[in-house]
Amino acid sequence: MRAIEILRITGESPSALTKAYLNRWNDKVAYFLLYRERGDLIERIERRTREMFKKGLINEVKSLIGMGCSKEHTSMQEMGYKEVLSMLNGTDDLAGALEKVVLRTRRYAKRQLTWWKKKLEVERILQQTHDVPLQISKEIVDKWSMKA
């Protein structure tokens, strides 16, 4: 209904208006993609997943179940929650749940990178493990200054 209303008022489709609006800003916007080497990214995902479990992910899911949440709730389909629910229901064990969270997170990270690769004019910046935010910020400012 909203699309028809926009078309009647403006004479243009919502997608055409959006494209025209975004095109006005193309020369004023710069996209920077901070990325990591694949091995580094995988190691960080695995470490972060183990930390989530150690810091109480299982108890968090148990608490949510106690408040009435079940697998039918959209929020319980999120990474980590869904796998812990399967574990608590006896469908999986701890090692299996942990591995599934890692795999799901890796797939999500890959989808994000694929999406960004399709963006035109993206400046890629390799983020090293030892980099500090100030170094990265300086590199972005330097690259932005060269574009302007």
C-alpha cells in the first residue's frame, strides 16, 4: 500500500526514489571495510564462542526458558541460543552445540564480507591482531583525505 501511495504522489517508484537519493550522496560518502586474514578471523570466532559459553550462555538460555521463551520465539533462533536450546533438549551435546555456533558465525561473517565485496568503491583495510583503534583511525583519515 505504501509503495502505491508513493508512486501516486511522486510519480516514481520507491526504489527509483531511493536510488536517486543515494546517488546524490555517492561523492560525499566513503566506505571502509576493516577485515582480517581468514585464519585470524576463524581463530577469533572460535575464541569468542568459547568465551560466550564460559561466561554463561547456557545459564542465560535456561533463564530465558524460565521466563517462558521457547524455540518458537524469533529471539531464540539467534546464534548461540538456538544451539544451546538443542543441547538442553538433548538433541546435541556441549561440543556439538559449540561447534555449530562457530560454524554458524563463520557463515555469517562470510555473508557480510560477500555483501561488502559487492559494494562499489569500498576501501579495504586489513586489520592485524596487534592493531590498535588509533592506528586504524589514522589510516582511514589518511585514505579519506587522499580521496577528497
